Amino acid sequence: MLSDAIFAMSPPPPGTLPPGTRIVYLAILSLCLLVSLGIGKYFYRRQRSAKSCFLGGGDMPGWLVGISISASMISAMTFLAIPGFSFKEDYRWVVPSFSFLIMAVFAIVVLIPFFRKASTPSGYAFLERRFGAWARVYAAGGFLLFNVLRLGVVLYVTCLSLEVFFGIPAIWLMLILGIAATLYAMMGGFEAVVWTEFFQAIVLVAGAVIMVPVVLHAIPGGMGTVFDLAGPLGKNKMAFGSFEFTFVEKTVWVMVLASLFYNASDYATRQDFIQRYRAPKDMRQARIAVAIGAVTVVPVWLYFNFLGTTLWTYYKVNPDPAVAEFTVSAPEKIVPYFMASQLPPVVTGLVLGAVLMAALSTLAPILNACAVTWAGDFHHRFFRGPAEALDELKLGRATTRALGVIMIALALLIHVLRTQTLQDLQATGQMLFSAGLFGLFLIGFFGHRISARASLCAAVCTVGLVLAWFAAHTWKWAAWAPDPFWIPVLSNLGLPAFAILFNKLMPPAEKPPAENPGAAAAGGGEAQPQTAKP
């Protein structure tokens, strides 16, 4: 609503921070940005080809890529939006983190060997070889749309928090941070992204670890008071939600099933994950990287949810009218508000650096992955033939620059128009833009007898039903319309079911050419889709 946007744009109360303290915070902001840009400039001189730009040369150690995965998962959304959600609601966003462990096993056994055989930086070329050009556009387009939205959300939520410290309007902060993230992603490519994430992870962990002890120390009675007020005998803020099996609410069962398919789609279809499968120097190192990324998610998400609970308890004991106001309009402000009003400047500066690094460690790899997707799946595929390596490198940088402009514009748009929590906004975008996509990959991996024509009909039906479903729920056309969080479950189960049905109604005229999809992906184009050549 407009009133929410006006509140979000308002500067912090006069006198909240002394001028000297604000100068210290500005120095920290400048240092973080300069370090990131310095890393980008260092690796700029090492970029000689598209492979070095998009995969870091393909010889990176597994531990480094694993920390990169962890840093990208622990984003500014984790640092700000998850405590904001648990502060306002409950722990229902803890449940999705457990599915990362399950999907990591699937990635280690199936996905890493498969994608490491691929001959192109993009992982979506396999879908074209299996089904035709439409499948590549469907997957790559969905990835681009969601991740451009995600770029805008992460940039917005970060600048919303920084506004509290600096008194600088969020609009200007979006420009500063957006330009910095774009420059170092553009200059240094994937290698700079991974090394910057390594340093960002160190700062992030150091900043995050001190938050809960500081809040507990400020609460009379400490942990006992938290459990008395927020535990099962109090407000029950640590609950995972309702256990009722219903289609119209975000119950525990909805979150369990939705998160399983939600994260399955991430591991199997996200270009930034596929890049990380291929960046380590061998299969063993790639598996180590995925394992490191997965095992860190559960404790981190639990920690940040508990941070939201401790903050709720603190302000329950110490009521604050400002907190009561933005609990409804912008709960993501709760962490920076507490930092600005209660923490010593030294501690606040460390946490502030962690928030900045978390944002940069999310924005840069998404920019790089989106550039890979546009260059490989759209520009070279549909607009011109393969270019020389140097031309492709220039294209990657130009694409990153254009994506940075779009990211900033979208963050400004969200700043004015947002009407829901940012965690829900991001999740809704992913569900819509990746509807049925994991199901299509499953057909490609295992459904060798299902024709491309049947798969296309199934995809059209699935997307049409998802759009109708989402519209019915959003505009209250039907009270029985399931909650959109069911979309990952039913769309990814529905697309293969539709494909099997259409395959029986429209049997292929001849046997599909790719009995082994891994071989097709590895062969560099020798297997052709069943449909006519695009």
C-alpha cells in the first residue's frame, strides 16, 4: 500500500545516531564496497574467455565453492526477512531448510554427474536436445524472470535496513549498492563472485553470531523469559504453524511438501547452482561443495528465526510505538532498528558489515548466472551464431551491466508498490515462474519414452492451470482455491502426469533418439529433439 511505501521512505527519527557514529557506518559501507570492487578488479585481468567469466576456469577447490553456496543461501533476506517474519508470525520458514539436506543427496548422486558432462555453460541446452527449443525458452525464461525479481527484492530489503543507519533515502542507497554489485560481478566474473563470497561469509558469520547473545543479555531473565513469553505456554511464536491438512492455508504439510519441490527445482534448474556443479576441478570436489552448502542451511535458518523470537520478546518487555507500527508495514526493519537503537557502535558496525556482505554475496552470483542464461540460451541461440571467445566475454559483461540497471529499477518499483512481506513475495515469484519446471527435468532424466509433443502439451496445460489457480486465489474468485504454496507440489507432479496421459493419446511416430539423457547432454548436440528443428 502507498502508506507502507511512505513509511519505508521516511528517514529515521532525528538524533537517533550521533554524527560521528554515522560517519563510522559510512566508512564501513565504503570499505565493504571497495573490497568487493578491488577483488573484481583483480580478477578482471584474468578473464580471457567465457569459461573463465562464467565458470571460474573450471578448476576451483570444493571447499571454496561450498562456502560460496553457503554465502549465497545466507543472503540479506536471511539476515533481515527471516527474523522479520518470525518476529511477526512464527517458524514456518524453518521447515523448508530441511529439504536442502534431501535434495543435496539427489544432487550428489544424479545432478552433479549429469551437468558436469554438459558441453555448454548453460544447463538448459539439455532440454532443447530432449524436447525442442520451446523447453529451453520455458526453463531459461522462468529462471530469468524469477531471479530478476529476486535481485530487486534483495537490493530493496538491504537498502531498507541501511536507511535506518545512515538517514540516506533508500532510493540513493539502491543506486549505490546496485552499481557496486554490478561493477564487481561484471569485472571479475564467476571467480571474483566466489572469492568475494568467501570473505563475505567470514564477515557474515562473525556479525550474525553475536546478535542473539546481545539481545538475550538485554532481556531480564534471558532465555527463560523468551520461553515463558514466546514458547508453547505463552504466545507460541516458535510454532511451525497449523498441522491441519488443508489446501487453503500455509500449514506445516503445505510447507513440507512445497519446500521439497521448491528446493528440488532450485538444485535441478537454477543456473547459479549448475555453475557451481561445474566450477570445481573434479567430481569429488563438486560433491564436497554441495554437501558443505546443504549442511549449513538448517542451523543458520533456525538461528535467524530464533533471533526474531528474541527481538519479539525484547519489545514485549520494552514496548516501543515505532516497532508496533512497522511490525505491520515493514517487519524486515526490526533487526536494523534494534541495532541502531540498542547496540554499541562497534557491535553495530560489525553486524552492519555482515548485512552488506550478505547482500553482495546474493546479488553478484545471480547477476552472473542471469548473464550466462541470457548469453547462452537467448542471444547466441536465437539472435546470432556463436561468437569468438573475446566477443562472448564482452557480451557477458554487457549483459551484466544491463541486468544491473533492471535490478535497480525493479527495487525502486517494489519500494513504491509492495503489499506483502518480502519473504512471501519472493516465494510467490519463484512458484509462478518455475511452475512445473522440475517435473519437465524429471521427464528428461527418466521419461525417455515420453515424446516432446506430449511434454509440450503437458507444459501448456500445467502453466495455464497454475495461472488460473493463482488468479482465482488472488482475486477471491473461488473460496476453495488452494493456497499458492501448493503450486510447486501439484505443478511438478501434474506436468509428468499430463505428459504420460498425452503420450498415450498421441503416441510418438518413432522412438525418441536420446535413450540416455546424460549422453545427449554431453555430446554437444549429436542427439536431436523429436520435433522439427527450430
